[in-house]
Amino acid sequence: MSERHHYVSQFHLKQFVDPLSIETRDPWLWIGDLQTGALKQRAPKNIGWERDAFAGPAGLADRSASLERYLEREVETPAAKVLASLSFPVQVIPSELGRYVAWAAARSIVMRSRYQAWLANTLVPLDVPGDEAISPAPERLHSMEHPQQGIDNQVPSSQINHRLLGGWNLLIRGADFLELVHLQAATFQKQFFPYLSWIMLLAPPNCFFIIGDRPVVWEVNGATDLRPAYLDHPAVHLFAPLTRSIALFAYHAKGAKPAFVNYEYVNTTIAVASVDWIAGPSKAVVASALETRTAAGAS
């Protein structure tokens, strides 16, 4: 039987519920629909999910394992425990939170279309950064498309890069997406995050952070639809709201520390980068973010 798999973790979404709903049977968030502009209330369990999104093994060494169970046990539970005991200010970002942020950045369903676009005519890495859980993907068949020759669903893994050089594009299917998610999460952790300088931001009294279907966003000079490699750009900024009152902000160590970063900057970036929905603890903060997104010309 299929299951709801959250691409934004429930424990994360629960940090953004309306304070007025906390004592109710089913606490809710305010959801802003980015296609219609509608505002509605939804429980965390009812947003940010897709059927069987992480049912496969991805890059896990145990090919019978489920990435969903791995994420719950090894990524989400440790991060939830740390977040529950976090006190402000924080001098060093706990590794459990850093790891969760890496996975949150990589696993959003929004990223699936990004991976498809970013991989067009780009060689696929055959080796992954060192990670105790990752094992090279077994030889299997993939789907690729050529402008003149059409779609071939019988391409062995070993032939992907050769085909890419010949004008073919890899079509991202379920197993491909999970392997790319695992690879990207490891790359964030090992290759990019260690070279970022991290700051914990606190929202002012009666002000809130929002979250979106891209819960972790990076931007360079206002552009948010950028390949992960831009995390090595000296002007890059990364945003990861953790709760309605706490957010992580990062800038590259070889770049300049921003003179001023506030919650409005975080919310604007999250709203502009999101695709289908944004959410927050009050109708007012989500409505404001929707207006800001519209004013910025985001679609």
C-alpha cells in the first residue's frame, strides 16, 4: 500500500504552526497557494508530501532498504532532538542540523525538475563523495531522449555519459531522482557546507519566519534558480528557516559578511524561490510574503 512521504519533514513543518492552534487537536499552518494566491489552514501532515516519493533505496548500500526509513531514523530524528533543545544564541551549528539541512535542500520535489534541467547535456558523476551510507548504484537501465532518435528506455548506467556526449538527455525517473537526492545531499555536506559561514537568526517579537516547498534556498545577487555549484560562489547566501522564530543563514567564507540580514530578507527569498506553496504561523505573514513575491515578479 502506498504511503505519504514528506519532502518537507513533518517535524520541520510543525515548527511553523499557528501559536493559536497549538492547544487544539490538530494544529495548523497558514498555506499560501502560489498559483491562485489563496490562503488556507492545513495540518502539517497534509502538506509537503507525495505518494511513495522515497520508497526506493537511493544510494543506500542495503538495496532492500527504503530511503524514507533511513531519513526518519538517521536524519530527521537526530535533527528533531537537537532542535528541541536548541538555545539562542548558538556559536556552532550542530552537525545534526547541518545534515538535515543538506537533505532538506536536496530532497524537495521542486528539485526534481531542477535536476532534469541541470543534467541536460551535463556528464553524470559516477562516484559520490565519501559517506558511510552511500554505495555505488548497481548497473541498471535508464531512460534517455534524443531530439531525432526519440526515447530509449534500455540505456545501461555505463552508457549514460557516452550518450550525453552524443546529444542525448537523461530522463529523471523515480530511482534516478532518489540517487540524485542522495548524491546531492552528500555533496552539500562534504563539498559545499564546510566552506560556508553560518549565522543563527532570531525573528523580532511578534514576527515570524515562513517556510516553502523549497525549505532551503541559495541565491546569488537575487537569483534563486541556481545550480548547487553556485554554493561555491563568493556572493552566495543560503537560507534555511528552522522554526517560526529561528532561521539559519550562511554566506561563503571567501565572501563578505552581509552588513545586515533580517527576517524579511529571509521570507522574501523563500517566497520568491518556492514554486507551489509557502506556509507560516499567521495569515498576515503568509499574505505579506505572497504580496512580496508578486511585487518581485516571481511566477
